[in-house]
Amino acid sequence: TDDVAARIVDILNWGTLPDAEAGDDAVRRVTPSDIAILVNTHSEAATIVRGLQEVGVSAVKMKTGSVFQAEAARHWLMLLKALANPGRPRDVRTYALSWFGGLNENALLDDVDPVIELQRTCAQRAELMQSDGITALYMSYRSSAEFLKNVLDDPDGVRNLTDLDHIAEVLGSMPEFATSAGPLEGLDVLEELIENSD
């Protein structure tokens, strides 16, 4: 933190930026509002802000929501609930409406109920997760053009895909998933992460 604060003070004392408003080769001094510091956790951000304020630099923490509060976490929940409970039609229908399932409400109302086939798919995906891990499960979706279309068709599609990727990365790096863990364990871990997110 002291190193970061010292570096920011140096930049504020000696740094310059092009000044587009003043003309061609004009420069202006760097101000605190020109600087952003990206951190991995909210607690890191609080520590950095305190360190900057201690050396007299105006600093604020911009709160962005945790990825576990994003729409992507809800879709991960729908996936893991259905994989943990493929025999429950309600969970499977909810999965069907997620980016992972890719169906719309009309498809669920058709004469031919797709739930039986979706239950079979969920059971197969649960076996994949159990045998090869959560990263393999996610990559089986991530490599599908249909899945990518489901996610990217949303106006915030790129952000959603990034959030899905990030959640997969976090889950895949957790000790609980160092060995094969099933969907029920994955669901428990994800629910805890969501509950404990800022």
C-alpha cells in the first residue's frame, strides 16, 4: 500500500497528460480523477483508499457489484440446481430457460414436453461434472455456438459471458473442486459465495 501511495504521489507531482482542450502539443498535470487503481477485492480497495488519504491524496472507492451478484450467478444457480436434481421437473424447466438450457417459454408450452429429454441431458451433464470437474462441464457449454448465441444475444452479452467465465474460473480454482465434486457440492459452494458476496 505504501508503494502504491508513493507511486501515485510521484505521478501527481510530476506526471503530465496531453491536454486536448488546450491545443496540439499542450500538456496538463495529472489530477487524482485521472487515476484508477484496479484491485482484486473490496478489502484491498479500502486499504488502498486509506493509504492514499493518509498521504493527502483525494481517493474514493467505486463500488461495483460482486460477480456473484450478477445475472451470470443466477444462471449458474439454475444450471447447478437442475444438475443436482435432474428428477425435479421444476428445476429442469428453470434450467431450460437459462442461458445453459437455451429454451424460451413457448418451447416449454409446446405439445411435446421437452422436460424428459432435458432431464436426461441434465443427468448426463451431472455425470460429466462428477467425472471431469466443473471446468470441463462449463467448457462443454462454452464451446457450443448455441450457448454463445444465448448469452451474446442479450444487450449485455459480452459482460454476461465474462461474468460466466469468471465464475467458472473461481469455482474451478477452489479446493472443493481439486478432486471431482458433483453438482450438489457445486450448488452448495455457489450459494455460499453468493450469500457472502458484497
